[in-house]
Amino acid sequence: MGGAVSAGEDNDELIDNLKEAQYIRTELVEQAFRAIDRADYYLEEFKDNAYKDLAWKHGNIHLSAPCIYSEVMEALDLQPGLSFLNLGSGTGYLSSMVGLILGPFGVNHGVELHSDVIEYAKQKLDFFIKTSDSFDKFEFCEPSFVTGNCLEISPDCTQYDRVYCGAGVQKEHEDYMKNLLKVGGILVMPLEEKLTKITRTGPSAWETKKILAVSFAPLIQPNHADSGKSRLVHLPPVAVRSLQDLARIAIRGTIKKIIHQETMSKNGNGLKNPPRFKRRRVRRRRMETIVFLDKEVFASRISNPSDDNNNSEDIEDERREEEETKPSELKPDPPVNFLREKVLSLPLPDPLKYYLLYYREK
């Protein structure tokens, strides 16, 4: 699946292309996609393909095409504080983007069949938390992953506001998937070769919308040949945050508000100075007349004798101006993590500062 949009040179260009093609339509989804670099979830030797609109699979590791993830994120209609269940959570790429929107008071769970993929996802999650420049711009709902077959979830599990299944679902499992939803919840899954959005409007009432045609590998059926018994998957409990963790969230939120107020004050209520544009020299151009007659083409030029000399002088002047301004244009200021700077400047013991920064390396 994929190939719906042009490849990008980097993550931002890929997102630009997805926006232009109307796969990404809302600001929250755009922010989440830009915050997490898709290439970080590829193995090093395959990163050249990270910004193509194509699915990628290596062994048990799999990523859907960017256009598919875009449609899924938009269809889920995510909001802060919701609970989310990802069936076939894979690398954790989608779960991490969802976590940026859910915020610190959401619930973010994933079920993955392969234990080696769970380990891969945990490594990628740890890398994002410790090194990403985007982490401090959000309050993150960290995903929790469990190993097991998503068709064997314990029947006494809690229901969720949002559910996504990343494998093809047959009609016989549709009701099973629906029962994972709270009333008012949204389920997105590939159902009989169509990416489908199902909204639970009541205890026994549903609205179904087909989004687009897709081709997904089917869900793997449970295998009880070894023991003859079902291996129930127990989802993580909904954790209650500690008072210490709540204090960290509140302090970080307060510091962000202060930074925002300082920025607004410095820029005059948030209105930035208008950008300066380099004055361009207007070059006179020759007037050409092209005449098409049957299969023949006739061209005539109207020019003054002095045009050639003036034109070459203009080109030389413009080249000189570009060389003078090029160094500053090619060296933009590196991004500044104002939250980190502000925390490190506080009159607090170093261990507390690093706790507020989630012990991040940068």
C-alpha cells in the first residue's frame, strides 16, 4: 500500500506532501507527524526509503505507508485525555504519535504478537523520549505494550475511547472488535479490504463509514495446538499517576505558560516583526513573439541595442548580491529548547532539574 504522494527529502517534506494531497487535514495530526521522524523507526540500512509513501517490512517489523497512517489518525478524531488501544502495535510509531495528542492524562496501550517487535518498539520509544527535540513541546502519554494475540484479549478488559487494528479483519471478528469500544468511541480497522471507521453511538447502535480501499495482511488466528487452551491477553491496568509525577506535569505546564507569555511580550502580543525580503533587482527581458502556422514555428524578437549590455550588467549585480547574502541564508539559527533552558536556570538541586526534564540527554 502507498505511493499516493511524492517522496520527500526529509520528514517535513513528506508531511508537506501529505497535506497537499489532503491526507493530513487537521493541525493536531500535522503536529504529531512532524514531531516524530519516521526514519527513526527504520533500521539504519533501510532509512533511504523512510520518506517514501510506501509500506516497509523486514522480518516481523512492519510500518504502513504514510498515507494510511494519515487517514487512520484523522479518522480516530483524537483528543487529549482519551484512552487508545492499538491492536498490532508494531514499532510503536503510530502509538507514539497518538501519545502526543492524548497528553499526560490519556491511556495508550498496544498489543503486539511478536516479542521481538515489542523489544524493538521499546527501544524506539526510549530513543524518542531521551533524544527527540520535539519531546519538550508536548506532554506525552507514553504507550505501554503487551505481547499476545489481539483476538485473545481477556473478556473482562476495560473498554476504550479509540481502537485501531493494523491487520486485516474478517467479518467474523467485527463484533469482537466493536465490543472493545466505549459508547461514543471510534474503531478504525481494515475490514474486508476497506479501511473502515465505526462509531459506537449507543449500547447496540453503530455508524459505519468506508474510508478507502486497502490491502492488509490478515489477522493471525490463535494457535492452541500446543496446549489446547486460549492464552488470554491481559491489558495493562489504567495507572494512576503519582503525586510526584502530577507535580512534574504541573510545573512543566506552568513554565511553558511563562515562556509563552515572555514570547508574546517580546514580540508585541505575538505579532512577529514582518520578515525582511532581499530587494531584487528588476531585470529587463527581451520581448519575443512566437507565431504558430500549421507545423511551422516563427519567432521574432524586439529588443533595443543596449539591452544585451544592460542585461549582462544586471545579472552580474544580482550574482554579487546573492554571494553577499548567501552565508547568512544558509546558516539558520539552531532551534532553542526554551523549556530546558528555563528549567536548568531554576534555583533547584540538579537531581530535581533532571527529573523535570525526564532525565533527557539533550
